[in-house]
Amino acid sequence: YRIKKCKNDDIEWIVTTAMELYGKHDAVPLDIKQSWYNKNPRGFWILKDRNGNRVGSLEILPIKKTTLQKIINGKIAEKDKKTDDILGKEHRGPIDCIYIENIMSINSDREPCVWGFKEILANLDKCLESFNITPQSTHIYAMPIPAFHSKYGKRLSHSERLLSSVGFKIIKGKTKQGYPLYEGSVSNVMKHLKPIMDKYRKGTRKKYNRVNIGEEDQGGKVN
């Protein structure tokens, strides 16, 4: 596995795969996803296997507090976010709200894949370095959405247990999509995530190549 900064031609693959996994009700259309990427590509990452095939993605959006409140209050759904709701790539000030728009990984049958998912989580700290965050005051938000067609069914329990185990807490409110919204400070999430991922890395190091983020992929300008 290797995780790299997304390029423009990766966006269509991300959208197509998300449509297959989550359905049109929850997946974000191409024109909207493209506009988010154009506004701030720093949080868009693509996961590839050893053969160079796309097998997953991570999308992180730095959003405004007012936008977050609209999501919490059910005024807008995830895909209703406008480009004005996202802090642009030129933003250099502190960031209060990091929104995990999507984490997904698939296997050769295009079913959700837990190994790729864990590979992405194992490098979440490196991916967050693309932004000017303060671990104690910057908070991460995530809304677990179940895969539309999975052998496990359209269930949330696994995703919710995972979020709870790494320092996220559910926020009171009623989202427009009907799914719960979770919150956690960057410092607390990383503290809970580290021992889990350290154990995972040790268990897979002999069998798999660990995700590698090349020097050209670590923060800074996105090529």
C-alpha cells in the first residue's frame, strides 16, 4: 500500500466508488466533490496497492464553525456544503474544525476492505500535517455512513464502535441524513489511535509493506 496526495484525475474514481458503496442518497456528486478539491486539495489522499491500483481514499475538509453548526442542526447534509463553507488552500491561520468527509477502502470485489481502512488510519497523523492545526484546540468531526451494498448489510455499529474506541464522542443533534455526528480533539484522537495502530503495524510489517508517504507527499504544495 501507498498513500499519496490526490491528483485531479483521481476525483472521478473516488466519486464513482463512493456511489457504489453508499448510494446516490449519501454519496457526493462529481461536480460538488470537484469544487471542494479545487478549493482545498490538501486534504485529499488516494490509497494504492503495490500494483498501483486505486483501492481507497481519505478526504479531509477544513470547514467553518458556522458550517459545522448547520450540519449539527440538520440544516444541511454533508453534500450540501458549498465552497464558501471550506477554508481555502491559501488559508494560513489556525483551523478549528477538521471534517473527515470520507474514508473508504475496497478489495478486488469492490467490497469495503478493513485492511486498507486501517492503513489509512495508520497515517492519519501524517495526512493532518497538511493543515495548520493545534492538537489541543482543533477538533475532528466524522459522520459514519454504512456501505450501501456490503455483505455486512447497511449497518453503523462497527464504524461507531471504532470512532468511540479512538476518542470520539457523539454530538447531540439531528443531522439531515439521520446519521450520528462524532467529535474528538486531534490530541485525544491521536492518543487513542496510536497504540491501536502501533499494534497493527507490528502485526502486518512482516507480511505487508507498510503505507509509505514519500517526501513529496508530506504537506506543502500539492502537485
